[in-house]
Amino acid sequence: MNEKMRALPDKIERRMAALVQMGEFDQNDVTHCRRTYWSARDDWHKILVDCYEAAQQRQQQPAQLEMA
């Protein structure tokens, strides 16, 4: 099986779905990740982790402001 046809790990698919739900990724981003993941796996890992962490921080900030 060549790299372009190889399925992404479930963890990556779940992370992308979470990013779409958070509004950080759109379907074009998901398609691009699926198309290029295996050739740039290390880069994509960092992108997905950084985007997810930034989205979580943004979602927590309003809750923290309301508590103050």
C-alpha cells in the first residue's frame, strides 16, 4: 500500500474531528492533512497538537473570566 492510500491513525482522525468541532479546522484543512500526513508526519503532529492546545486555552479563557 502506498503512502497516499494509507489510512491515518484513529488518534489523528479523532484530533482532526475535534479541531473541526472547535472551529479550528475546516474540511479543506482535513483534506489537506489526509493527503499530506505521511510525507510530513512530524510536522502534522506538531500542528495538530499546537492547534488543539491553543483551542482548548481559548475555550477555557471565557470560563476563567466569568469566574473572576
